[in-house]
Amino acid sequence: VTLAPAAPGRLPGIGHLAGLLRDPLRFMASLSAAGDVVEIRLATRSMYVVTAPDLVRAMLVEESANCTRGFIYDKARPVLGDGLLTAEGESHRRQRRLLQPAFHRQQVTRYVEAMAAVAEQKAGSWRAGQLLALNEEMHELALDMVLRVLLCADLDRSSLAAVRRCMDAVVKGIVAQAAYPSELFERLPIPVNRRYAAAGAELRRIVAEMLRRRRAAGPGAADLLGLLAAGSEGDPRTDEARHREEIVTLLIAGTETASITLAWMFHELGRHPAVETRLRAELTPGGHPVDPALAPEQGYARQVLNEVLRLHTPNWILMRRTVRPMTLGGVALPAGADLIFSLTTLHRDPRTFDDPMAFDPDRWSPARAGQVPRNAFMPFGAGRHKCIGDAFASSEILVALATILGRWRLVPAGGRVREVPWTTVQPRGLVMRLAPAPGPGG
Ligand code: HEM
């Protein structure tokens, strides 16, 4: 057992902060040369970055009892409360079991029609020649998928706009809280803190109204709100608060990840017309791909989705914290150690993927997929906190893709697209022009 090697390039006072802020993805990628578990210092805080895929998996799966989620999640607690993304231990297990049926693969196949209707409405609102700000369009689409398909909620336009505004302020608030050098800053009445608190309150108010309307409409199908109600603890005030926290959690966890995946997907199709042509050949005349939900492991669309999730993995930085001393890959870690890992960086490691920066859906073809080290591909994480929405996300993305391609061709509009690691890795400046879809045979 040894101590973790220190990452090179540490500066007095700020440690590795400058390198991380200057170019986060390059910084994360540089660390594997220093070791499988590397110590970095961000200002006064010491942290460990796990760079080897098998150790990331070990941390998430075998060692999961030795790790809690870590400090970013603590900062989300004021708004997300004890929802699935922040709950720990028994409370997490109970809540996860309760919600699982709404995300089960079989249940997800029942959402396909509603997903297609949401995508159809979006694609039908566009006009030929229009310039699309893709991030915004896909964000609206993904938010609608969670609200209307998963939660069966119908919000009016102004509430929808308010939800989007509040989600943005909440995410910014969580990031700011995590970046403060001292917790004292969290209590200062500066704009970002005030907006975080106000947006959290506004979001809770809208969700409370949504719940009230659903209850007034009487018991519905066994959907997510129904499951929440079935998990009632008997005290209406506790129930109400828990349900609100869970819904806000699903909105935050389930919107941006899916929306940027869709945005990157159209960006890559725009740059690889041959991939788009092959994808179109797979669509049935109704615009739906060959059974996206029923045969999710098959088909070229699935290969394209896998490749987008590999090259543009949304979660470039995630965390855990040790609850007791442990060793990982022969490296001793103290109790309370902050562990960082980057799924994006793992999926771009040339030791795992040949020519990792190339967009190549054929890596996932039946002939070649065997060469991909499956254990090293985990866009949805692994272990007890593995994304509960993985099947939901894959279906909504494939259904949206097929529906949109059935009507349109999205053509790059010429601007420069920059990769910006924010809470997820985003395509900034992505604007595309709408052209009608080519007819059959063309
Ligand atoms: C392409 C889309 C998505 C990606 C790449 C993604 C990725 C992830 C990852 C990597 C985690 C694990 C985080 C960790 O271990 O710290 C996670 C957790 C989670 N995701 Fe997703 N996600 C996506 C879509 C969704 C959707 C659509 C929903 C819900 C509607 C959702 C809800 C959640 C929740 C609730 C958790 C916490 C699970 C737990 O701790 O038990 N995600 N996601």
C-alpha cells in the first residue's frame, strides 16, 4: 500500500486550480500519466482523482459501502433535499425501490408513443430554413419528456418558462456553492445565493401546484406520481415535501444530460453525412426507427447513440467521499477523502479506445463491439447510484432522433462549436439550419 502520487504542476497557494479552470478536460486527461489514483490540490483542499476505469468501477460497485456521494451533492441538498440524487443509505435504497417500476425497461416501452408525440410537437413547430439554437431546443424537448411523459404533467407556457429559468438558477447556485473557498460565503446575500434560494422556492411552488392538480384529477395509472403516493408515510406535510424534492430531482437529473446528448448527436450527424444516410435507411416509413425501445441493443441508431455517449459523455466530473480509510488500487485513502472521477475522460483514453477522438459508430457494430472493453464504457455510471433513467433516456433520444429525422435534415449553419465543460460537457454555439428531410430514395 502506497500514498497517492501528487499530480505535477502544483503552484503555491492555488495548487492545481489554475490548470483545472484553464482547460478542465485537458487537465483531467493529463492526470492518468501520474497514476491510477492521483492527489491534486485545489486551493487549500486536497482531493484524489481516480483515473483508471477498473478502479472507477471498483469505487462505484465493490467499494460503494465505503463511499458517500461527496461534497457537490451536499451543496444540492437545500433544493434537492432527500431526493434520489442526494439521498444516502437506507433512505436512498427505499426511495430507489419505490421509483424503480416507473423506469423499468418494460415500463419504458409503454412511454414510446407519448415520447413520439412530444417529439412530433417539437418538430412540427419548426419551419424550413429556420436557424435552430440547438441547446435551447433540445433542452425544451428533454424537459417536456420528463414533465409530460414521466410525470404526466401539463404545464402552461408561462409555468414551463418559469421551470426552465429556475432550473438554470438552481444549477448555477449549486456550482457556486461548491466553488466557494469557505461555507461562510453560502450565507452572504449576494445575487447568485439569493437567486439559488428564490429559484428553489419557486420550483417547489410550481411542483406543489402540479401535485395538487394531479390529486384533484383523481387516481391515475401506475405512473411516477402514483408510485410516490403509494410510498406515502402517512404525514401529509412530510409526503408533500418528499414528493416535491423527488420531482425537482428528476427535472434536474433528467433534462440536461439527455438534451446535450441530443444536441451533440445532431452536431455529429451534420459533420458525418454518411452516418446520417445510413441512419435514415433504418427508419420505417412512419418515421420510427426499427423498434428502438423493444430492441435497444440492436440497430445502427443504437450504435450512433453509444458513440455519442462515449465521445460526448455528459458527466465530466463526479464525486464520492470515503467514510472510512480504504485502499483503492493499492493506494491508501484516509476517511473523509474527496474522490473525483471523469466519465468523459475515461471514454477518451487512448489506452482503452483506438483513435478516441474520432466519431465512429462502427466501433459498436456486431463485428467490432467485442473489442470494446465493455467494463470501461459507463456513461450512466455503475453500482447503487447508476442512472435510474438510463432506459428512459435511451428511448427518448432514439424516438426524438427518429421523429426529427422523419421530417427534417439539420444542416450545420457554419458557426464555431466549442466544447464547454460546465455541469455537463456542452456544445456552445451550436446553430443548425432546417431543411426538409430527403424523400424516400433520396
Ligand atoms: C443521456 C442521458 C443521461 C446520462 C448520460 C445520465 C448519467 C447519469 C450518471 C453518470 C449517473 C450517476 C451519477 C453518480 O454516480 O454520481 C446518473 C444518476 C442519476 N440519473 Fe441519470 N443520466 C441521464 C438521464 C437521466 C434521466 C432521463 C433521468 C430521469 C428522468 C435521470 C435520473 C437520474 C437519477 C435520479 C440519478 C441518481 C440515481 C441514484 O443515485 O440512485 N438521468 N445519471
